[in-house]
Amino acid sequence: MKLMSTMGSILLGSSVLSAQATDYYVSTTGTNDPSGGAMGAPFATISFAVTQMGAGDSCFIRGGRYHEEITVSNTDDLTFFAYNDETVILDGSAAITNNWTPHSGNIYKTTLTAAIWQLFADGEMMIPARWPNADPNIDFWEQWESDHWGEGRAPRNSVAPTNSNGVFYDKPHSDIDLAASGLNISNAIAVLNVGSFRTWTRVVDSHVPGSNMFTHAPVSSGGYKDKEHYYFVVGKLELLDAENEWFFDTATSNLYVWVPGGGNPAALEIKGKKTTYCFTATDCDDLLVSGIDFFAGTFNLDGCLRARVENGELTYPSCTRRMLRIIETPQTTQVNSDFAEVYNCTFAYTDGHGISVSGDDSTIENCYFHHIDYSCSELPSVMPALNISGDRVTFRHNTLHSFGASVGLLQGNVGTTEYNNFYNGGYKQHDGAMVQVLVAKQTDANIGWNWVHDWSRLGIRFDGSGGIGGRVHHSVGWGPNMNSTVFIGNHENNEIINNSGIYSSARPEIVVESAPYGDLPMPANTNTITRNNFARQIAGTTTDGSPVPGIYDHNWDGYDLGMDIRTQLRDPDNLDYRPIPGADIVDAGVVYPGVTDGYVGDAPDIGAYEYGASNFWIAGHKAAAASMPIPPEGTTDAKGSASLIWQPALDATSSEVYLGTDSNSVANATPASPEFKANVGNNIYDPLGLFAQPYYWRIDSVTPTGTVTGEVWSFTPASATVQAPGIVNTAAENVSTNSAILGGQITDGGTGSRVWIHWWSDGGATNVVDMGAQSYTFALPLSGLPSGTLHNYRCYAENSYGSSWAAPVETFTTISLAIPPEVINSPAENITTNSATIGGQITNGASDSEVSIHWWADGGATNIIGMGIQANSFSTNLLILSSDTLYNYRCQAANAHGTNWAPTVSSFMTDTVVDPSSKVAVVHIPVSDDSWVQVPVNDTVNHGAETIIKIRGTTRFGYLKFDTGDLDDALFDSARVFIRTTEYITNALMHSVSSNDWAEGTIVGINAPVRGPAIDTVEHRVADEWVEFDTTSWITNKGVWTVGMSSPITDALDWYSKESGSVPYLAVSYISDTADLNTNNIPDWWETDYFGHIVDNTDADLDGVDNFGEYVADTDPTNSNSVFAVSGSPTNTVEFALSFLTSTNRNYAVEMSENLVSNVWNTATNLVPGTGHTVDLPLPATEQESFYRVEVSIP
């Protein structure tokens, strides 16, 4: 094994320098001096900084407004930060400080030197002069076109004369009458919604004042519809007749404006938009733009792999250029880059798309889109508010509301849309859906955990006819004018799973169309699966109760059942969509792998929410503070049984809950105040009963950077049933010789209570078990009970109204068997060089069993240890044993009915005394198979493909299999299983499992291997923690090994399986000086010393030398400063010396070459053994140029 370091005779040494990234600073008070750019001498503009930046550099921007068009290209790994979270704004507008002169009435004018196409007064957008005028009392983006636009005589719903493509007749309505207005709109610009969900912009070719007819160039013939025609016109000075309106004359460059309140605009800050893209990046991979805001401008990412824009607010980012008489597709925020990310940004007040994503594999996450597109004209495709055309784009945890288009989000091919909140849209168009998927994009579409509500269109729609294979699950829709929550057109092979349509007055909440589309012979969902859904009505058409086609099962249809959804949900009128205790939909669904993973109870619930779930999922973005209060802010009809639910703040690790009846007290409360109720890791707090009075509450969010104080919310329960909790004991179940399940039930319909179970053996001490907050049934498994014994128990509950005992006391008697005891040996544990723990277990519950353990060294005399009376497990410690010796043991038990021996003799080998100088290595072996099983229900269901492993009491058990077959001739030192939690773990056990005859794809409850004794227990572990189980006593050598998992508690505990990506693994430490398990010529012990376990041969510290080279050179592979280095210096006129630090157990030789082309090297010195010190080797100087290198080798 060798490592060589080469140096030149002229330089007498060589070094490799990595490029050093440079930090540049920009400030509005800086200077664009090429010698500057440091913190103390910043540049004045970002654009100048870009000219100085190279790959890997960062630009830190001080607070202020920057009026620039920044362009970066062909440079990778650039970062642009707002310095220290200061407010940095890229501003696409320019201040207008001209003198103003009166024009007419409240209208003033000035002349500009450059065109603008959007105007602001004191930061607020002015409305382009138009007819009909906008209503100043209604949000401009939320004005319905049917109320505030002109209406046309559409052929489908008007009498002659009617519109045709290019000829438009105004239809007077609500005092909007073109003929009566007296206007001449010739040469005006008309925005024409004549395509239902498509709108175009056209110049008015002809119009006569007093006429209701005008002409224009035809729109797309394929998009023109014969229904629902609406319009408005802009582009003429005579349309400026109202406060907040403006007009720019492109012929004269005159600007006209009627500012808020009237008067001279000079009294206000007037600004005009002069650019769209303040930041454009082209072919800049791994770009990061962080914490930068935009005003009247936006960004354009083109061909920038893995670019990321984060933590920015974009206000008025885009606007059409109609004011300049330019008819075009609006310039909007563009992400034409693959694997890009837009994270935690706000996009507000646009005319045009909120964002357009054409890059593949990109992610839009935790963004807030509102007031998007007030005209919806000249856009591509179906003209959505948010346009995604890239493949495999993920749109997650976003909010969209107050938009004009009839389509909220247009999803791309193989897209994922999840945890989004969509509401209040479709103001300027017709038809459409909150989430629309076109036919060609439906295959492998994945839409889940979304809220769609409070608008008059469809919720989630698979449009057209002939699409195949999309999935919609766990989505919720509501609102009095809402059309269907889920609408599946004439398609095939779709999956409609666990959705909830809460209520609507328009159509069935879930529609899976059953008839072919028009005359096309398309299939009509004959293989579509509709399962586990909950709605007021589920149907095969939008107009009646036609049966749903395809595979339809385990759904709850209130229309068919004649039931109101409120009989099943806690408080749907106040957004609490959890099932009520004992609802028909609880545990009434079926497992659907990949969709119902992580369900609570014996089976998934029907609908989008699980009864008993520790968290309430809330769709939409997370803000800097807690948001989305449930009950909603100000509601006066909350229930007395209400829980407090909220959307946690972004990056919150926990939440502090404050609740009281005085607003000021809650606002000023601290954790020492009585209003402080709890710090919780989830987003549900149950106050255990409320009174009919106003309440105020606050959620403070604990984050890694500090605690964020929340706002004070309020609600009032309309009524409350003020009574102590109703509670009963339930009969004990699964009573055996030594175990039973006992419990009870809260009977008062949903108000939570804190519950305790008191239990005792007849004549024995009382045990009290805190069962936490409960609102329905609860159960406590007990084990290790004496057989043939009477036990008693009684449940107790408290809530805000009082406390109650269940009556009477419930009893049960463990089974008594008048039979001889059956006994087994338990595996030896805690084996060392001179000690071990041995024992056994009474397995049939036989009473009064006298136990003894017989043990002996191989070939030695038998020793007998009396263990006294035993009923279950027993053990004893053996001390002063000999090392590296085989020992045997066998248990015996006897009672009045007979005597039995354990069926076999068990053995163990004490550890070998290990030389302290021996080398220890660790290997991580990923699990080969993992799954979980359920008994006694669903015991034929396989869970091997799921992303979690569930364990729970006596009903759910996990299994993991590991193969240590490559560890030949290795002496095991320890074996530990590591598995990651998904939630808080109270108590979990790992068991030995003797049988390896199972596979994750086939294991079910009825064929699962028998679990042996517990070999380790863990308690109180937090979510997302890698938990270690010590399996050293079980996994002892090369082979295939199985372990089982269980929990003594009744709550389901979930762990990540290998399908989740967090793969459970077995960490085996073994003793070997020479083992090289991964065959990379590096001893395993050396890799373990530096990395904690064996690793691949990589350059871990990026110093240019791989791990093998570091091993040979005896340098540190985790420290880039630890390198084998050679230096040279003249000692006199005839010789020079090479110097290098040596290590013991290494040899060094110097080789010489006359050039670096021929690659011919000759020995210059013999081997020099390393001493652990620096060696100076004198070498003769030569007349010709010579090169030297040092070869390092291991003897």
C-alpha cells in the first residue's frame, strides 16, 4: 500500500489551493469601487456586485430599496442574502417627482420622460381608468365580473341580436349600460371574457356613441363560447372619471391621475412601474436568493438547476402592459428551472399569474398567494391563477385566495399537490376548479390533504375525458355555494380515497362520472376506486343521485343514509372535522397502502380525519406566528366540548397555550400566569369543558431562535351542558391466567375528561394509572397478574364541570389452572467474561410453582439454585465464571399437581478475555425485511409496503430481520438495533424471535412468528429520534436474525420502516485487527476509529486524498489540514534537503525523475523507517531540472 507526494525541483514543493469563496456587501450608501465590497466599504448596487462575483461567492445586501434590473448568468453557487434580516426591497418602480398641473376637476397631469404601466400613490395601486368603474367599497380583486363588468348578449341566454366572435352587444344590467353612458369606446382596449374560463384583450375597432354594439378582432375560435359574456374597457382618457383612477397617454407621454381624496398628487408619494424583472438569472446552478423582498417587480429563473428563492415578500410583482397598448401574455414570476425551490414567499396583488413553473422536479412550499390576477386575460392554457406546466412539480403547504381566474392551480404532469388551502376565487371567469388537472396530466397525479372551500366552482377536478390513473385523497371541501369537492370526469383507473365533502347547496360533494363524455366511446371510471370517503352526497353525476361507477365501498353518503354529517363530526360548522366519539365512521374504513398509513385504531376511519389522532392537520402555509384558530376567530356558536386547534408557526418546536376569560389578561400572560395551560408538541389542546361565555386564547410558538408571541383570539360557546363527566367501567377482556384488559368509557358525547383507573388484587394495595385526556372508550392492558385471583377496578374522571366515579366496582378473576406447571428456559443475558444472567418462565399460569435452576460448566458438576414460588418470569445472576467456557442450564418447576423440566438444555459461552490492544470495528447493517401485523382483527392484511411499523398493546407487533452473514470469523462485541420514531414513544420492547421463516411481503397476523422474551426496553423518546435497542444477548454471531417489537400500552406507537427512507439498521461491533468487510483495503477498525462505523473509500475531508491514502499516510481523514506534506530547501550550494513528518510503522522512500512526461522514476534513497518525527533527507543538487516524490508504504 502506497501514497506518493510529488514536488518540483524549482518550486521545491507543491500545494493544491481550493478556490476561496468571497463575501461581498452592498449598501445604498456604498460606492461602486472595484477595490471595495467589504463590510466597511460596500458597493452601491447589487448589479455592480454581480460583475465582481465568481462561483461560490455571496452578496450580503444591507437594508433599503434598490431600483435595479439585476442580471446574472453562467455562474454557479451564487448566494444573495438580506444582511442580518434587514429589509431589502428590489423595487421595479420609479418615483415621479414632476410638477403637476390641473387637468379637469380632481384630475391632474404631468409629462413623463419614460413610459410606465402601473401607478402607485403612497404604496397603493391606482386603478387604470375604465368603464364600468370599479366599486371603491369592495376589494378590487374580489369584485364579481357579473356585478362590475359590462355584460354581453351571449347567444345561449339572450335574444337577438346576440354576440358573435368579433361583434359584441352590451346587455344593460345593474345600471351598467354602454349606450346610456354616451361614451365613444372606439380605439379603447376591451378585456373580453367570451370564453367562459378564457379571456382576451382586443382593441375596439368601431363604436358609435349611444350604441350598445362594438366590433373587435376575433378571439381564438377554439376558445370562444356562446355563454356568459362579460367585458370592461380601458385605454382612453375620457374613461378617467373616478377617484383612484389614472391614465397614461402613449402618444403624448402625459400622465393623468385622480389621487385618493382629490388634490395635487405632489402631496403623495407617486411611483410608476418601469420594469417587470428586478432579478433575472440564467444558467446559474445552485443559486440562492434569501430574505429579499420585491415591490412592483419580480424574479425570473431560467435554466438554473437547484435554484432556491426563500423568505421574500413580493408585492405587486407583475402587471399587464395594457396601459401601453401592448397586448401580450403578461410577464409574471417565472421558474423555468429544474429542481428549483420557492420557499416561504408571499405573492400579492398581481395582474397575471401569481407564478408560472415550467421547470421539472421543482417545489413550491409554504408560500402565500393572495389577490392574484384581476383581469385574467391573454394567459396560456386554461388561464389559471397559478400555472404549473413542469413535470413532477410539488406544490405543498401553500395558501391561495382572492383570485380572479376560474382555475386556481393548474397541476403539471405527475404533479403532487398536498396540504394546500384554496378559497375565494373565480371572480372574473366561469367554469373551472380550485385544482384542475388536464387529461394528459392525470396519470400518477397525486393530490392529498387539501382544503378547497368558499367559492362557487368545483374543488379538485380531473377535467375532460380519457384521463387515466390519478389519485385524490384526504381533501376537504365546504361552503354554502360550493360545487363538488372532488369531481372526476369520464376517466379511468383513478383512486378517490378518504375525502370529506362537508356541505354544499349546489351539487353532490363527490362526483365520479358514470356516463361517457358526449359521443366519445371513453370508459367511465369502470375501474376507478372510490373508498373511505365521507360526504353529504356521493354520486355518479352532478345532477342526481346516480350510482358511482367502478369499485365503490366503505363510503359514508349522508344522502343515501338519510343522515346529517353533523351526526358524525365534532363541529363541522367551526372547522373541527374530527369524528365524534363513537361515530359510525370511526374504524369503518379499510387499509389503503400509501394513503391510510399511520391510522389510529383498529382500522382507518372514513373521511379525511382520524379519531384519536394526536395532531389535526391544517392545510395552507405556516406563518411566522401561530395562525388558523379553531374555533375560528370571533365565532359565537362554538361547542362547550370544543378543543383549541391551530396552525403552528413555521419552525415551531412546541406551542405554549394560554386561555382565559379576560382579553387583557390573556394578552399579558406569562408561563407563571393562571392563563397558561400547557406547553404541547402537537396542535390540539382540550380544555375539558367550556362554559357559555366569551373566551380568549393565545398560542406562543417556541422556535429554535426564540418564542414568537401569538395574537389573542376569541370565541364563545353558544351553550354548554354543565355536568360532571359521565363514566362507566367496561367489562374486563382477554382475561387469562396472568393478564387482562380493563377499561371504561366517557358517556357524555364528546366533552373531554382526564381519566384514571384504580385497580387492585383482592386484599392488595391500590394501583392508580393516569390514562390522560379521554372522550370515549379507553383500555389498560395488565400483565404479570397472579392466576386464580380476584381483581377489582374502578374508573374516575374529571373535567371543568366536576368529577365522577364509575359505579359499581368492576371485578374479574384470572384463570386458575389445576395442572402441573410448564416451564421454559429464557436466553442467557448480560454475558461477560465471568458472569451471566440465566432464568426461565412459567408459561401456562400454573399456581404455586416451586422453581429451581440447574446449571453446570461443560463436563463439570451440577449446581442447583432454588428460586422459590414463581408465577411468571424469573432469573438469577451467576458470578465468578471462567472466561471462554461453555455453560449449560435447565429449569424445573413443581406444584401439587406435578413436576416438569424445561423441554431442552440451554447453553451460553462466556466472553473471551480480550487484549486491550485489540481493534474494534462497527458495521451498520440495514434491515432486510420489516413489517407489522395486527391481531385479532385484520389479521390477514399485509403491511410490508407501508412506511411505518405500528406497535400497540396486544393487537399490533413489529418484526425486523437482519443478515450478518458477511461477518466471517469476527468476534461479536455488541449488537444494537437502531430505529427512528415518528412520534413520542412512551414504552416499547424488543423481543428475540427464533424463526426467520417470514418475509415482509407476506407476513400477516395469522402467520407471524412467535415472539420470545423481551431483550430490551426503551421509555420516553421524542419524535424523529433514532432509538437504540441493545440486542447483544440475542444477536451473537454470523447469521440471519429476527427481532420483534411490542408495547404494553394501548396507544399506537409508530416507527419508520425502511420504505420511509429512514432505514432501521443493526450496528454490530466486532473485534478484528484485519477485517475488511467492505473490501476497500482499509481495516474496518481504522474506519470505525474515525467515522464511528465502516465507510466507503471517499475523500471525506475534501483535501484531495481518499480514505485509503489517509490510512497509508497515517493522517486524519476527517481533517482537511491533516495531510502528508513534503517541503524542500537548499542547505548549501551543492545539496538541498527534503523534509516531511513520519509515522511509526510506515516506510518512506524518495524517487527522482528528470521530467513529468515520461513517468519514469528512479530510487533516490533507500527505505527510511518512520520515527514519529520530522525527517530531513539531504539530496545532491543537479544541473538539470529534477523532480522528487516521496513514497509512503506500510511494512
